[in-house]
Amino acid sequence: MSVFTNPAGGAIEHAHAYVAAILELLGDKDPIAVLRATAPALERVVDTTPHHVLVRPEAPGKWSMGEVLAHLADSDLVWGWRLRLILAQDRPPLTGYDQDAWARLARQPFAAMLESYTVLRAANLNLIRNTPAGEHDRVGVHSERGRMSFRLLYQEIAGHDRAHLRQLEQTIAAVTG
């Protein structure tokens, strides 16, 4: 299993390895800049990739590009909820979710998924931009990863974006090559 696989209910050791790998992908890049750049990058992928490529996984058991897009929209919904919990409550519990189960849910056309993602991302970026710097250290307690700050959460999702953008490039190469 790849370190970037993040199964629901995974061991805490795997969760820590996952977070470390995701943050390594972010490196010294500005997380807000990465978060802002992802929606336009996804729009370019959807606009320039034929439908038959978007729906075909690179291998059995892997997600198609459409499923990755749906996962990114799901992720923005979840981390936006977590950001708001952290700001509104004192050390709130942050539950994990089964991303594979969510990926199997009925999906909309690609344009609608991209629109949902873009709206969610804009709302989440607006929240981050308008949250006073002193509040970025507020924490919640994730059921699989332990203590997470507001700041760590958006840094992690920026690394997550980079991981999935890389995955999309690899899938295009595998499916079309």
C-alpha cells in the first residue's frame, strides 16, 4: 500500500506517515498559493482530456480521473467542515471518513463536480484569508491523526492537492500511453 493511501480507520502510525508524506509534497511552497492554483489546474485537465480518458482508471482497483475529481470535491467539503469546527469549538473531535466509500457514491457530470469543487474551494480559501493569524493555531483532535491545528489542516490539504494533481498526470500518461 502506498504511503499516500489513507484508508479509513488506518493505524495511527500509517496516519502519521501519510501526513508527513503529504507535507513533504508541499515542501516550502506557500499553501495558500497551492490551494488557489488547484481549481484552475483541474479545470484545464477536465477541459483538455477526452471523456473516455476521464472515466478510465489506470489499473484495476485504482480511481479514474473522474473519481479523483469527486474525491477532491469531497475532501474540500470535509476539510472545510473541520476548519469551521476548529474555529467554532474548543478542541473539537474531527472524525475520519471512508474516502473509498464516498468515491462509490453517485456522481454528477464532470462539469458539475468541478463547479462544486470550485465553490467549496473558494469558500474555504475565503475562510482562511479572513481568519486572524492568531486563530491559525487553534486545534481539533482527529480520530485517526490526533491533534491538528487549523494551519496544519490547510497545509495538509495543499499537499493533498499536489499529490492528486500528480496522480492525474500519471493516470493520463497510463491511460493514453
